[in-house]
Amino acid sequence: MTEPDLDTDKLDDAALAILSLTLHDGNRVWKGIDWSITDRLHAKGLIYDPIGKAKSLALTEDGLARAEAALVELFVKRSDDPKRSEQ
């Protein structure tokens, strides 16, 4: 499978938006994802139980399929995207 041509500006904006959910002490954010997000993903059956000492999460089969679909839907550059012709 070939790697999709991702819109890294959109990815960066999404990452910043998610990081901002952990904002504290003025301009500090935690490196990890907000726990309420992982709780919701677990409740939806998209990740296995996030509680534990592991620093990584495991996607369920449904979670992996949804992650792949969301990546394409939200972040793959389209041939009709006006920003694509600027590069």
C-alpha cells in the first residue's frame, strides 16, 4: 500500500487542538492525549482499556478501521484542493 499524501498543516492543527485540551499553567500542555478522550474511545470500543502502566494504547479492530478511514477523510490531500496547486 502506498503512503497517502497527507495535509500535514491539518494534522499539525488537529494535534495542537487536542493538546490544548490539557492546557495548564498558562501555556503548558501534557504530551499525552487527554484522558477523557481515551475514556470515550474505550467506551466506544475503539481502544482496549487505557488504564495501566503502558505508555501506548492498543486499537481494537473497529478502532483501527475507524482510524484509517478518519485519516483518509480528514487529512489526505485531494487533487481538487487549491492548496495542493500552490506547492
